[in-house]
Amino acid sequence: MSWRVVRRTTSVFLALLRQEVQMIAQYRWWLLAMQASVVLVPLISLLVWRGAIAHGARPPVTTEYLTTYLVLVSVVTMLTSSWTARFLADSIRLGQLNAWLVRPCSTHLASAANNVSEKLAKIATLLPLVVALAIAFHSDLELPTNPIRWLLFCWTLALGAIMVFSFDFVVGTLAFWWDDVTAVDRFRQLITLFLSGALIPLSVLPAAWGPFLAVQPFGYAVNFPIQTLLSQDAASIRDGLAVQAAWALAALVAARLTWTRGLRRYSGAGA
Amino acid sequence: MPSPSHESSPVIAAHNLSRSYEFFRQPTGLSGALCSLVHREPTRVQAVDGLDLTVESGEVIGLLGPNGAGKTTIVKMMCGLLRPTSGSLSVCGYRPADRSYQFLSRISVIFGQKAMLWWDVSTRESLRIHCSMYEIPPADFAATVAQLGELLGITDILDTPVRNLSLGQRMRCELALALLHRPILLFADEPSIGLDVEAKLVVRRLFREVNQALGTTIVLTSHDMDDVEALTDRIVIVTGGRATFDGSLGALRARTGLPNEARLDEVMAKAFHHDGDRA
């Protein structure tokens, strides 16, 4: 890729980003309501777990681990989430992709700009809510002070976001072959919610599931980035970094493959 | 920014171009729907069948035909949206299906039924995005936006969100977006749909100016015969996926045997009917 292409792509991406931010600014209440709902699920989970522990339940992790995990989970889930599949599938089915395919620009740049801009806006509204949660449960909150840990956290967040976006993209491109991908998308969302650790930490699942949980991709979107801050097991973090990178690469290759194959089948419905 | 060329090689060269669609037939009735759960009947439709067409630089051609004749499929192949099933196609010297930057930055497409503008922001913002995409120098960008704004009468609405524009205003803004990078080849699919009489005249005048001043080749598909009469030098009638007539409007009138004062709608209807029977 030449320097000129990089410069042009960056320029278009920034222009699309600016356009997306302008659009988000017009939907302020939607953004606030959405962020409140993002915090609500881990908050309920946190209250249920603390209630259970207060009544004598003995989970395989400490109260401090559980509290820190569930305070962080809303930020991590939001930063690694993607919502492209439904929009991409609709644009393939209804022929709206035409408007992008006749432009000298990557079609995926718009989805990426939409993803990044919404996350920027969401983090701005989500952080105060998370800080409020952290203050409320500060006595049981244990966060590392080592900057290397925080760097690892950022790296795994970025790879997790790339992996989720790419898998989401693959689901959307299935619309090149199938008329309706809603069921696949819902199934993926359900599986992701459970196996990523967004609903409950993977550490509290039965120990026998361990080998499976270590290789399945969804945990590398939410559970693993949090583990880089909370886990004391350096070997498992090292292995996890390799597995996450492999999944991110596999997801990118799959997205590229389904896109190029799918385009050959595209009929550009309507005008 | 590419500038229109007047090279001797044709802008569009299609030889034996074909395209078919494959899909599953939808059975009628509840029993048919239940049967289709276990057995589906594949169907193949030949939308374009051995088309030969050459368009020279600077021409304005009307690609016309009855509904389902294959003209939209032809345009989609020419602008790189669809891959031909067989045959060869060269547009601006490139293979459209490759969708290279060089090719896509030389063409422009106006879909009367589909918006190219971003819905939730102003036209100026859409123009800025295209400025980055087509690598238009800032000085050229400012001058072209001012020129198009004045010509199309949209200077006052450039900062209005597109969703708040009327259909006619939106179509004028769509035109500005399509012409911003000065394409060599412009595909216009129903470009005057929804426009009032005055706006239609403006659009026609603009197309003529763009064609004459910049040598832009225009491929027009429209059911508005006034557009066709006002703009096109050459008419290609597509029936059954083939070009069944290629010539001037005068030649078409003579071919149908209708008097010179006959309305173009009547001429076309007779030509479609005649060519449909032959196809």
C-alpha cells in the first residue's frame, strides 16, 4: 500500500468520523439511554452476586475480583462490541450497497468510522457512570498500578474489538447467500453474551469447561482483556495473547474471504 | 482529479456481454411454501444476452427499453456493481468489475431512486467527504462547490440536513455531489425524478453544459421522454437483454413509421413493442 493510499484512506476515515460524530450529536438522548442500559446488566449481576455472597454463597473467586470484574465489564463490552451485521445485511439485501460500491473508497471504512465514532461518544457518557459505580463499591475494588498491565489491557481491547468487528462483518456478509441473517445474528449475540464473560465471569463456570473456554473466541472479547488486569497467572496471559492474536487474524481472513466471494454474487437489487 | 479525455479509444466497449441471475423460484400457496422447505426449484434468468455496444468520448446516449429489458443490469455492469457472466467490457479503459481507484474516480453515478448523499448531515458535509475520496485540492473544491451551488440554485440549502430537503432539492444536491469530481463518464438513472418543471430544465441545461464544456460522456436511462429528447444524440433500445436499435431519434421515428409530430412516448411504445416481438 503506497503512502498516497494511506493518506487518502486516513483523510476519508477522518471525514467519515466527523460526519458520524455530527450525526450522533443530533441523537443525544438515545446515547444516554443506551449507556444507562449498558451499565444496568453488570450492575444487576453485581448486586445479585454480592447478595448471594452475603447469604453464604462461596464462588470460586474473591468478592474483590468479582466486584472489579463487573465494574470493568460494561466498559470492555462496549469498547469491543460491534453492530455492523444487521446494517450490512440490509444494505446487501436491499441494494443500498450500490451507493458505496461506485465510490473510490473502501466500503468498510464507513462501518469502521461508525463503530469508532459511536465508541468515542459512548465512552464519554459511560465513564461517569462507571466512575459512580467504582466509587459506590470502592472498598472491594482492586485495580493494578503496573503500567505494563494497562498497556496489555489496551492491546487486548484493540485486538478484541478487531476480532468482534470482523466476525460481525462475516455474519453480515452471509446476506450475499441468504435472504435473512437475523437468526444467525441473534444466535451469535446470545452465544457471545454467555461465552464472552459479559454476563458472568468465565472463572465462575465449572472447572471442567476450562479447556474449551480457553480456546473459544468469544472470551477474548471481554473476559481476557479484564484478565490482563486481574489475573496473577503470567503463563495463562501469555498463552491468551497468542490465542487472541490467532483468532483476530482468523476473523480478518474470514471477513475478507466472505466479502470477496460474496461480491461476486451481489445483484444490487433495485436501481 | 482526473480530467475528461478526448482520446480516440471508446469510453465504453462491450462485446458479446452477457449476465444471468440465478435464484430459487417462489412457489405459490401454502402447500407450495411447505414443499419448498424440502425441495427448491432453481431458476436462471438471462438479463443481458450478447450485447455489443461502443460509446465514444463525449457522446450522450439514452439507454432505453421496457421494464425488465436489462438496461439497469447493463448499467450496473458498466459501473462495476455486477460481474458479467461472459463477454468483455471495458469502461474508460478499465475492467469495471475490478473496481480500481482509477476507474471509480473517473465515473459518477446518479441513482434517481437511491441517495448518494448522507441522510443525517448537510450536503456540504457529503461534498467534503467526496473531496477527501477523490483527492480534490481545497482551492478547486471551494471553487467547484460555489459554481455548482450557483448553477443548481442550492447555495442556500448546502448547510441544511439532507433529510430536511424536499425531493427536488435533494436531487439537485445529488447532482452537485455526482459532478464535484468532474467525471469522464456519468451514468444517470432517472436523474429528473421528482423534480419540478423548472428544476428539470436546470438539470437538462446542466447536463448539456457538462457534456459540451467538459466533454463528459453521459449514459442516460430514463422513462421521461422529454429528458431523452432534450439530451440524447443517440438512442440504444434494449429488449430481451440485447440492443435492438442503435441510432438517432430521427432514425427511430422513421423506423416506427409514425409521423414527425407524433409524441416521443408513442414512438418509444411502438419501438418497444416492435423490438419485443422480434426479440
